[in-house]
Amino acid sequence: MDRVLRGALMALVEGDTVRILSIAVAPPFRRRGIGRALMQAAETLGWNRGARRVSLEVGVTNDSAIALYRRMGYRAGALLYAYYSWGEDAHQMTKVLANVGAPVPRP
């Protein structure tokens, strides 16, 4: 194994909600399913810890991420004006979780 970081996700489980705080995939590894795998892992971890929905914010110009989230069942809610420090607006997106599969082992 080459030990190259391909992607990372930071999430927080708050009660019945998983909040995706940050997700990134290194440019050479994009469009290979890594973002989807990270999101699915966060959903499964949240489900195993009692969460029943996921929420995230995504910049309105991040078309590829918005398309991925929509394909995964996320729906846009509020438009958050000037959400980012550089002034870009963001979509708030949420997904209600159903049983998302096999448990993820706890560390």
C-alpha cells in the first residue's frame, strides 16, 4: 500500500443528527468513489450511534459535490447567504437515514 492520503471527512454526531463538518478528496483521486465511500461511512457510523439524519452545508458553486449529495439522497433546504468567510452562499442539505447496513466497528 502506498500510504497516500486520498480523502478525509470530519463529522460530529449530535443527538439524532450527524453533521458533516468537512469532506475533501485530493484532486488526483476525485471521481473514483472516495467521497461517496466517506459519506457512506459517516452515515453508517451515525446510524450505529443513534443518528437518524445527516446535515451538511455545501457552497452553491460546488456543482460536483451537490450532484453527489443529490444522488445519495440529500435534499437542499435553506440557502445560507454569505455562509463562507469569502462571501459565498451555501445550500444546507439533509438526508433522513434508513437502516444503512452493517455496523461499523467502533475503534
